Amino acid sequence: MTDAPNDPIAKALFVRLVAQDGKADEVEQFLRDGLTAVMEEPDTTSWYAVRFGQQDFAIFDTFPSDEGRMSHLAGKVGSALVARTPELLVGTPRIEHADVLAYKLPKASGQVPG
């Protein structure tokens, strides 16, 4: 375990998405395609696109800092999501900012100082 100030994970985003009727497959494909853009982001430590049910989706991602989190929100996936929201989603994405308390990754784990 580590609590070094340069932890790869300290901040997170949880973004809840609800697909419009008949648009769930398009939302799923949008999220799958987003991986390519996210791979180009040096400050996105981890990124998950998940599906909870027929129309319910989410994105969960982690960052070493607030700067990395804000950079991600302004990145390609965030911009594309804003542009496609009216056509694909019910309402707007619900974006929650979070502080990470502890994490486990294949090659790192730790508690983040409070």
C-alpha cells in the first residue's frame, strides 16, 4: 500500500447515462468507441464504460489530480457526449465528482491521503 502524494489515483468521475428509447445500442457503441480517445489521455488512470440494464449506462474514471479530471471532461469523449446528448440520451448526463479513498489496480494499490 502507498500513500505517496503522486498516487496515480486521487480523483474520480461517475457519469450516469440513460439512453432514449431505441438508442441503447447506439449509446453502447458510442461508449465502446470512446476507449480509443481515452487511451490518448495521459492523466486518465482508469476508465470504465458499463451497462446496467436495457437503457442504463455509466462511465467511471479516475485521475491523479483535479487537473487531469478537468482535462478529461474537456477531452474528445466529453465533447462528443455533449454534442450527441440530444440525439441519444434522456436528459443530460449526471456527472458526479468524487475523491478516491482507496484503490486496487493490477500493478498498484493504495489509500489516498485525506
